[in-house]
Amino acid sequence: MPREPKEPYRRGQFWLGWDRKLDGSLRSPFLAIFWYDPERGRERSTSTRTADVEQARHRLDAHYLERDRGASICPTCGQQRAVASGFLVTDAISNYQILHGQLRASSEAIAARLAHVVRYIATLPSAAVACEQVNDEWVQRFRTWLTAQPIVSTGGNHRPRSASTVENSVIQLAAVINAAHRRGDASRPAGFRPIPLKELSATPQHRATVPELAAMFRYALSRRRQSDGAGLHRFLIASVSTLARPDAAHEISTAADRGQWNSQRRVLDLNPRGRRQTKKYRATVRVPWQFAEHLDNVAGKFVPVSTVRSAWRGMAIELSLPGDGESGMKLIRRSVAQLLRDRRVPAEEIELMMGHRKLDAVTDLYAAFRPEHLSNAITALEGIIDEIECFVPGAFHRKDTGQTGSSLKLISGGVAKNG
């Protein structure tokens, strides 16, 4: 029979503890997951590879859920059995986070969306909400509640929550319940249908012209002595040069362990090493020479702050950019794409730069290193950047954009190539 340990945490037949020798000394510096194997008639264990109890708890949870086949399997005989209703939504969310959410590149977004569901359940008379109880009426009440909760920034500013943001939580809840059903915990899949996001999100129509883009650079340069202004300036440079989504632009880095920047080939991988691709695919692109010289003179992150959202809002107000969702931070991406179309750049090249089109795995590995790859798009981008420079000298080439040491080389290189 298995001994009864004094463990800090247990789930099902698994428990957490220290693996000790007969003399009581630790066999390993890491906590271990223990269980009793009836077939072998003895206790077995596997290392969590951590001495942190909280991390070890998460790994035990994952270990348990990966080996437990859900409520539909009898733990004694291993046979399929009818699933009783009543599996709680909060338990389904916890299991989903352990088995799926924490492993994805979008884990933070998934956690935030599901946190809204948990907060809503906490407002109900009883938190014991079963997966089978979540129907269209329940979801509509959740939508109404979440719509009334404004988004509060770190600076304390309030802004309304969009219908598409609300629906992302509904979509994530459906994924949770469907996953619980596949595991055999919930008796049926989600009993409601999320609203397709394309029915809720009207694509913004405003596109900035080259003079308008230049005005953005002028504003950023006027604030370059402040940290948010320097960050906004770098963000504008990266966004115009790559058409990257705002989150990808913020993550551009020249650090070797990120594996993003190949200076010799002027190739930038917008997806850092170790990050799994999501549906919003991050492309590997060639970059204009004006941006390449910036990257060659930066060690680490290119955009020096975690987000330039507040600086962007200040700029939008100062320049009287259109409201009603028309001038978010994706405006650069959409506007430059339109400018490339106006310059008759092949649609395939624009789609490849934006991540809307993917090459097969082998082609994608080598295509970016060929001189002809995205050549029309890069030539057009270099021309757009030169036009911005004509309106705002120093927009892409100036001494005090944050470079040190070789910044003079960067400026003189820009002057020489501009003629």
C-alpha cells in the first residue's frame, strides 16, 4: 500500500513532495510528483524540475489532467460511462488554462478574456454555474454586464468596451466548454453560438497619406526628449518599415537569443525565437535600408518602452485624427499597405509582408534570403520613407533618436543614399 505523505498539494492520485533518501537527505533539489502504481505495486515519481511550490503545483495539475481521461471514464474499470451534468464553468476554465491557455502565444489574451467570465460569475447569487447552464440567455446577460464595464488604463483613463472585445470573451468561453466536453467532463458542447467578429467589427476606412504620416513623425520628434516620444518615434519607424501589427512592432529586437535580425541579409523575423505562431501570422520580411541602419545601431529592443498607447492617443488628439475607432495604432499598417497598392506593388508581396499569406514551411525558410523576395514592396517602401524625409528631415535619420556611438554613421549613411 502507498504510504501517506505529508505533501503540500494533492490532486487525484497524484501528490507533491520532496524525494528523499533513506537518511532523510534530498535526492534532488526539485519537488517531485508522486503516485502509486498498482501494476508495479510501488510508488513512482517524476521531477517537476522546480523547487518553487507554486510552479510545482501548476505542473502537477498539468500532469494530472494529461493523464486523467475526464469524468466519462470510470477510474476503476476504465470503461466509458454516461457523463453527469454539473461540471462547473470555473473548473472548466481552470483545466483549460492548464492544458491549453498557458501553452499558447496568446496566453495573456486568453487569461484576460476568461477573467471577465470569472468576474461575472462572482457577481451571481451562486458561483456554482454548470457548463450545461450556459445558454444563449446566460451569455446575453454576460454581454450586457461586460459592456457596462469600461476599460481602465494604467493611468486611470476610462474608455468604452467594444462589442468585438466583449465577444472575444464569449468565443473563449465556448472554447472552454467544448474542451471540457471533449475531455468528458461536460455532458455536451457549448449551448450557445458566439457572434462572428466580422459582424461586429467594421473595418476602419481612414488611411493616412504620406503628408499625414510625416505629421506623425514631426509630432514624435517634437517630444523626443520624453520617453514616450522616443518610443512613439521608434514605433512609427518600425511600423512604416515592416507593416507589422502593433504588438509585433513592440517586440522587434536585435538580441541574438531572439533570432530576429539578420543584418547581412537585411532580413527581420517578426516572430521571436521560441514564440509559437498564432492565427495572426508574423512574417519574415526584408526591410528598407533606412530601417536596417537603425537596427544595426540598436542592442536589444528597438521600441524602448512596453507600449506607446498613451503617446499615440496624445498624438491623435494633437493632429485631430478621426475618432470612432478609425485611428488606432493599426492605422500605420493599413495606411502603408494602401500606399503600396497605390504604387502598384503586387498584391502577393503586400499580403506576404502583412502575414495574410504564408509560404510553405520549406519555401518560407529560404525565400526571405533571396534578393528578389519582396523586392517591389521594399523599393516602394524606401521611396515612401524618402518622401516622409522630404516633409520632415530627420524623420528616419537623426543623431538623437536614441542611438549611441555609431549614430553619426547612421546619419551620414542616410544622407549619402538620399543623394
